[in-house]
Amino acid sequence: MKDKRTSLPKAEKAVASFAKTDVRYWRDKLFQRSNDEWHCRIGFGARQDRWPLRTTNREQAALKARDIWLSLEAGVCCRATSLRL
């Protein structure tokens, strides 16, 4: 059976799944708005915000997006453990 969007059969279609801690995950999540700088949309908790990454280099933008997500994760973990004490 062939996928309607591509000419490859479904079995041959490569599906790459990366963890959010991997920079490759964030490369696919980047977008550009009116200027040439990269942005990403990160949903965390009940919010979803756009983050300007202030770089025109896609690799640097992916690193920054990952770092933002990691800092959000660390902040939630710290708050959750301090509430249990």
C-alpha cells in the first residue's frame, strides 16, 4: 500500500522519532516569522508560547529551543520537589 502524499510504500517510509532532549527533535519544530530569525512553539503545562530564538542559524536555534525546554522541565521538577518537603 502506498502513502498518498509520497510515492514510497508505507513500509519504506522512514519515521524518525527523537526525544525532546535531542536537538534533532527541535529542528523540526522551528519556524520563521516575518524576519529571518527562528522561533519555536513550546507547550508546557496548560500554556503554549512562541519563543523568539534570536538567531538565523537553524542549528543554534534548535539548541536554544532544547535548552528552553530543559529549563522549563528543571523548574517544574524543582518546584514539585520543594512542595513535597
